[in-house]
Amino acid sequence: IYNAIYSETDSTKRNALQLASIELLYVWLENVPSTIDGNKLMVNLAGVPIGPARLPMLPPSDEDIATLKTAVQGWCGEYAGIFDNGVAICRAVGSAVVVE
């Protein structure tokens, strides 16, 4: 996502990409309890195995993972189509719907 924003030369599209990335942050903040390391959970969900969080953070429950995955799939359905090369986390969570 960062590379797509950084390399975009059209300011209108760059702003749209930036706003989409902010919305993805809100997906994380609104769907991951504060006791769970949301950063590690998002990266693991994207298919990059960085391992579990360390204390004092708690491991996510299956329900926490499913809730975040569903929310990310919703984001992917709404925003992934504006990124020219797609979004890795959308491929990892199996988002089947892309709205352009």
C-alpha cells in the first residue's frame, strides 16, 4: 500500500489511496481488542508469519481472528480495486469481491 501511494503521481488518486489506507487502519483499530497486538495480528493475517505477540499482549482468540478477517474482507471489497497491483492482505484473506 505504501509503495502504491508513494509512487502515484496523480494527486487525486494518491489522496484516494491514502484515504483507503487510513480506512484499513480503522478496520484494525475498530476490530482488534486493545489487549491484543493488532499489528502482529494484521501481519500474520496478511500471510507473513512473524509469530505470536509477547506478554503483556494476549493471543487472539479464533473469534478475534475471524472478526478481523471479515472486516478486512469488507475493506478489500470496497477499496482493493483502486490499487493497481492489488493488496497483499486481500489476497491472503481470500477477498472474492472487489468493487471498482
